[in-house]
Amino acid sequence: MQQTGSQVLFTALKEENVDTLFGYPGGCVMDIYDEMSRQQIRHILVRHEQGAVHAADGYARASGRVGVCLVTSGPGATNTVTGIANAYMDSIPVVVLTGQVPTAIIGSDGFQEVDITGITRTCTKHNFLVRDIGDLHRTVREAFQIARSGRPGPVLVDLPKDVIQSVTEAEPLRTAVSPVEEGCPDLEGLCNEALKMLLQAKKPLIIVGGGVILGKASEIFRAFARKFRIPVVSTLMGLGAFPASDPLWTGMLGMHGAYSANMAVSQCDLLMAVGVRFDDRATSKVSAFASHARIIHIDIDPVSIDRIVRTDLAIVSHCIPALKTLHRLSDEQGLTPPERQIHAWRNQLLQWKAEMPLGYCRNQNIKPQYVIEKLHQLTQGRAIIATEVGQHQMWAAQFYRFDDPNAFLTSGGLGTMGFGLPAAIGAQVACPDRIVVDVAGDGSIQMNIQELGTIAHYGLPVKVVILNNLYLGMIRQWQELFYGRRYSQSDMSQAPDFVKLAEAYGIKGLRATKPEEVKRVLREGLETPGPVVMDFHVESEENVFPMVKPGTPLTEMAFGNVRAVA
Amino acid sequence: MPVQFKERAISVVVNNRPDVLARIAGTFSARGFNIESISANITRNPAVTKIIITTLTTPETITKVIKQLNRLVDVLEARRLRRPQAVCREMIIARVPLTKERQAAIQELIDTRGGKTVSIEPGSAVLEFTGDREDLEEILTRLESLGMEDFSRTGVIALERSKS
């Protein structure tokens, strides 16, 4: 049977169980879009190609499946670069399909031609330029395999127009795309060693990272931590892997981490890091990081091992087999938690938690932290929260108290303003029955505001919560603390009326300007079917605390005026 | 502790694809390392290329580079080649003017350093030498004194002395 390149492409996508594409048509992908009209596949038409990648990324983060987007050549392709780099930094499995000019024209500066495989070489896990229809099916399958295997990441497949238009007689080879996964050679031996270290420790601590969520290992991770009753801190990306409502929960560590978490890391004598890469925002000054601890590092990526923090025991493995082996071995050997030995340590942690909980001072203005607390309360902590980047992102991380994995969608590595709204679109498409909220700042929301059009178009019930302080808040905070209060170019007071803007898109808009209006607006927003934009006029010069100045040890936290509340 | 910057050799076996060299070069440049020398050619299997790269690094950084190279999809194997377990060779071809006075000196250099005459034209000859870096540095000094006009030098190739 004859098949066009477009048909081969959709065959491969179907074999990968792709149900949704996020995309935007253009000259070089006209044939794919034409074929799409005859295929059973959902397409979400975004308003900008950057939004397509972030949406595919949000879909992947919320569902644990590979997100897919489709864009045209040239500007369509270059518009995806920020989204690709964002997915790369956070290890999110995304497949980006780009159109390309016909192979005969490649290299001649044709209309809408750009060397997108060259441009994205350093921000994709891998990329392909398909030059022959005979390679198309295998390449697309391989792209998915690479995106989700090992440490996941984005893969780009560049599709020249003539390859897509050409016709093949050949049945696409059902190439068994070989799984490249390799088990850790001496997992049992290493896990025995880890257990020994863990049981010898007097002040043990676990750091959980995004790798546990990506590896779908939250359940087994929770069971392990609870079995040995070891306190847990989390990175930004690990939030939700371990429930914030659990008594062992010690908080998020890092620049804006909890006092208890940063103190615990600095004082522990054994640190077991699971699925983390030791980002500088988490470790702060590396030489002072966990300086009293022996370190066990479990991660699938050998590059992460000994890259930032020197480990005493490295286990290069997916989280699930490593944690399962730890579990099994401890069962077989009848190991029990070293209760007596770590009793004093647990009391110390409780004391730190009580001494300095996350807090803020109330006044006659809306405090942004209060909005997040109320949001948590009204959604019973069960919403999917996407964020943009900045102060609101940190407040969401601190005050939403995540209990579930795949529920906090945030740009941790690249720090991409404009991520949250399209990511929320992807999450809502993946999880139509969940409450999906984009927590945004007034600066960030304007970076991909056009995606309100997408939400309206598909009636996606995404709720946008804008913590509007009329500043680029995090920039202003740094300027206040480190640049002598010179607020250079961080004033955003020339802002649109977000309620009217929402209404212009056909979306309901609500506003709160006083603390007593917060709950009512949130409730009305959450109860209204369909999309809603909620504009909260918050305290304009509120700071995120605690704060560790970059380059200083985690113990050197500034608290601003928060201490009074504790 | 003094930082031990030394020229170290890596063997990288890769799929013979058009962009693989760019990916490898990118792995070095993205981390701020310089490639000192590179040589690449196909293996018994023409779909597979072996690349020998030398770079000035510390033992710690070379371990990191190798991990990163192994992460590339088209890299089948990247590993360190350590001396003295591995032999390293480079080759130069050099054009020297042929004059009566220098003929004996040229012949002596060829004889003592295992050189070859590749081409003789009226007035000039192209000579070929192989050896390790130190050998070639010395030979080049001698060739300079013979009025060498130009030369071309390969990257390092290397191989372990025995199966390990």
C-alpha cells in the first residue's frame, strides 16, 4: 500500500499512543495538517510556538507521558527554542516535530529556512534531520524512545517538506526500537552498602528531587522513607514526591527553602539524595553544603554524580529499582529504623520547624502568601499548580504544601517566565477532570498572555491567579536587598487591566484588592465553569523569605520581618 | 594541590553520521575545554567512526567530559587512553627545498628518524615522518633548520599496546 510521509508520521505517532498534538501550522507542514484532518488525533492550536512546547511540556509533567508538538520551519522552529531549553533543563520528555524546507533547498537560505538541528543541538537530548522517507518511521519511534528513556529530555525531529510529500510503497518496518536502558551492574551490593551507612547514621536525612517524580517512584519512595522514619527535604522540582502533610516532611531546601530544611542539610551526618542534580539554587555555597555528611547519591544520569557535590556512594540507577532493592534487602535482613539512635535528631528537626515556620506579616493589604494559602484550602491541596517564574513561584512552592506528585509544574532549571500559562493548558488537556491553576505574576503572565486565546478557544477551565504587585517582584527584591534599592527597570505599573483583558478574550475576569475579598474571589473563580482570570492586587513590596544570598552557606538565611510571626 | 593540566587522550567510537563531530565538538566547547588535536576515520565497519581526541585537562575534568560524551546518543563508547598502556603517534609531511648543500643533511634526517621521501620535484621534496609528540617536535626543529617551506601535521592516533 502506498503511503505519504504524512501518513507514515501519523502511523508512528499512533504506535506511540499519541492522543494530542500542540501545534501551529505553516508552509512547510501544510501536508501534515492536511493529513491530520483525516486522522483521529486531537490538535490544540496554540497562539505562539513557544506556547506549543510549554503546553507539551506541561502535558508531560502532569501525565507522565511524552508531550508532542508540531510547528513549521524557520520562525516556527526558532520560536520553540526557549521551550525546548526549558524542557531540557528540567528533563521533561517532549518530542518536537518541525517542518523544514525541501531537502534540495536546505543550505540555500530558502524562505523560512533555518538550521534548527544546529540551533538546538545543545539544548536537546538528541535531534534528527530526516532526509529520506525510508528513515521516517524508525526515526520518529526512536525520538520517543530517547525522550522517555534514562534521564528524559526533549528530542527534535526536523521534517523536510519533500520527505513528507514523498510516497513510499514499503510497509513501515515495525522496527523494534531497542530499549537502551541498562540496569545498574551491582545494585544489590551498592544498596547493601547504602543501608549500612543509613543505619549507622545518627542524623540521617533524605533529599528528594524531580527524578523521583519523573521516574514515577513517589509511592515506593514514601514507603521507604516512612519505613526507616527518616526526615525528608525536597528540592523545588521534587515537591509533591513526598507529602508536605507527613510528619517526616522537613521542607524545601535552597535559596528560599524552609529554615528547618536548610538547617537539617547543614547539620546531618548522612545525606541520601534521590533523583537530584544539586542545582546551585538548592546547594548555595557548595563547599558548605552538607559538610558534615557522608553522601549517598541515587540518580539515573552518571553525569550528575560527583559533578557538583562529591559523593561517598553513588548508585546510578532508576529510582524504582534502587528503592525497591533497598526495601527488599531491608526486609530480608529484618532491618528496623534506628529509633533510639536518631531520636535526638528528630527532636532537633521538630524544634527547628517550630522555631521558624514559613510565615508572613499581615496588614491591610492582600499578602500574596495569603492568596496561596487560601487557594490551597479551597482546592483541598489537590489542584495542579503551574507557575511562571519569580516571587509568586516561590510563594506557590512554599505555601501550597504539595501532597501529590505531578501537581507542581514549574520551570526550575531554566527559569522561564511565560511557562505557566501554556503549561497549564497542557496539564488541563492531559487531566480534564483536575483543577488546574496557573499561579502568575503580573510580569510573567504578559510573556505568553496570547495563550488566553487558546484557553478560550477550547473552553479549557484553567484558572489564572495573578499576584499583581506592579513590579518584576523578584528583580525588585534583589534590587532592594543587594543593589541599594535602585529599582532599575523593574517597575511594571503601566499594566493592562487584567480583568478587561480576560474579558476581551471571552474569559471571565475577577479582581480582589482587599484581604477580605480574597476568599470570595477565589471561590467564585474556582466554582465558575470554564476559564477564569483572577487579578489579586497584592502588597507591592513584599519579599520572599527566608532568603540565602547566592554564594553563601545555606545556614545564612535572611528572614526580613517574618520572625515576628513565628 | 597543584592543578595537573596535561594533554590527555580520549578514544570516542561513534555512529558515522554527518552531525556527530559537531555534537562532540559542542560537548567540549559548551564546557569551555579546548580540543588540542583530533583525528577521525572509519573502522572495520564503515558505519562506525573512531575519533581520537587530545585535550589539556585535569584528571577530574576528563572524567566529566567522558561521562558527557557517553551521554550523546551517537557515541557508542568514549574512554580514556592512558599512557604508557597506549601508544600515541602523529604524522607530519613537510616540504623542504632541495639544494646540493642540504641534500646530505636531509638524507641523514630521513635515515636516523625513519622518514620517507614522498615526492621529489625539481627544487623541493616532501618528506614524511611519524612519531610521538616529542619526536615530532624535535624533527620539526631539524626541518626548520633545513629551510622547511610548509608542513601539515595530523592529530594524535592512539592504541592500547595489548588487550586489557
